[in-house]
Amino acid sequence: MSNMREQLLAKTSGIRSTSSIKEEEVKRNNKTQTAPGLAGALAVAQLRVQELESNGTSSQLPVADIVANPWQPRRVFNEAKLSELAESIREVGLMQPIVVRRVEDKYQIVAGERRWRAHKMVGIDDIKAVVVECSDEDMAVLALVENMSRDDLSDYEVSLSIRQTEKEFPGRKRMAEALGMSRTGLYQFLSFEKLPDFIQKDLDLHPRLLGGNAAEAIVAAIRKHGEAGVEAAKEIWPLVVAGSMDQGKVSATIKALATRRATMNSASERSIDKFFSGKEHAGSITKDVNSFTVKIKAGVLTEAQETQIRELISEMFHPQPS
């Protein structure tokens, strides 16, 4: 086990933190808009792809022999943009080859899945590719960092890829460093896995329903209210799916609904028992979630009965030593 840990650390040690990236390296990638801390990580990832390409072998490969990167975080590809790319490839050909690695009798995509999908869309049988040597760790980090930099990748898709990529690292701290993220930022993405199954199933189909901030807040609201929070979320979530509620309001609504129901349940558990002295109403015993109250009308008790009650209460809460 220790050897495996050492191997993983060694393989990821070459991925530098943001602070070590030279300014000119980042400037080469100035088109990229990323989350805080990811600009440098993206620069490193793209430099790593260039390094792999320079040591790879150019080839024409059958499109049918190529499969997607198993660490690809993207669940939904923009069909309109994909069609535009496909039409461009049909007219002028592929300008930049994709990057793949050999795995048994197939090739896995390291970079360029959209170009590969566009070829399939227009029915072109072969594609220009550079075949490289690439580790699982490189595949995982390159796929994740590249996609996280794109505006059209949802937080949920990022979270799925992070969870899949996590097994390639000895710990979350090392993973956060490799991705150029803070651990706080990493944990926000990981909060998606703590959402109820009924929410995650909808996110699998529509990953943009929920962002990282909203997901983290919903998890906190449900955790605070337990089963009542889950039940509240079940009622509220369909409104989000239907577009009737903004995702930013979900956690507050869960808290409000769960709290209101708890109050109503407390009220419904309240009981009042009246007692009589002959036919005259003498008082009542009220019990709810917060208290047990005995009320006796003035003049109903004799001094002796009042003394007896006081002594009984005193005995119950201040027992005499035996």
C-alpha cells in the first residue's frame, strides 16, 4: 500500500501549484475564464498536453476505434455548437488533431472529444490523432481542469468528475493542489454527493438545475432539520425542476417549511385535561413539547391541600436523603 501511495505522489508531483506558474505561461491562455485558482492549473494542463503531443505519434485512426475519456466530466454537449464545428470540419477539415492514448484494442481521448463527436456527427470514418503515453492521473487531471475552465460546464458535472478523479490521488489535499483549488472550493463541489437521491437523479438529466453554492446550502439545511428537512425538500424541489423557484431560495424555503411543520406538530401534540370539584371546574393540566402545567383556581384548595401539594412537589424534585 505504501508503494502505491508513493507512486501516486510521484506521478502527481509534477503538477505545479498556481503560485509556481510563470506569468508568460498564463498569458498564453488568456482566453480562459476560470474559477479562482484554476487559471494556473489550466496553464499547466495545456502545457502538459503540448508536451505529450511533442512526444507522440501522428496517425489517422478509425473514429469507431476511439472512445471518450472515462474521466470526462461533461454530461451535456451543446448540440448547436457541435453542429457548427461539424460543418466547419466538413468544409475545411480538421485543423488540430485530437490526442489519444492506446488502451488494449481501443484509443481513449486525452483531448479533443468535441472534435471526435463532430466527426461522428458528419459521418467521417477517420480522424487525425496524436497517440501519446499518458497515465491515469494525467487523464483525470487534464480532463477535469480543461472542462472546469469552460463556462458551459455545470458545477454538478464538475462534482461528478472530481468524485471520479478522487481515487487517483492519495488525499483530497493533494488533489486540491493538483487542480489549483482551495480545499474549501473542493468541498463545495463535493457537497453534491450529499444531496438526496431524488435531487441527484434530476441533476443527472439536467445538471444546470443547481450550482455549487445552492447545493452546499441545501445540504446544510437538510442536515440541520433531519428527516423534516428531507420531506420539505421533496415538496420544494419539483418547483426548481419546473423553473418556478430560484435555486438560491431553496435552502431558506426548506428551513422555513421544516420549522413551520415542527411548530405545528408541537401544537398538535398539546393536551389539556380539565378536572372538577363536584360540578365546579377546578383547574386543568396542560402538556406540550416544552412544559407540563397544572393550574388550580383560587379558593378551590384548602390550606391543608395546598400544603400537601407543595410537599409532594418538593419531594419529587428535592428528595430527602434516606
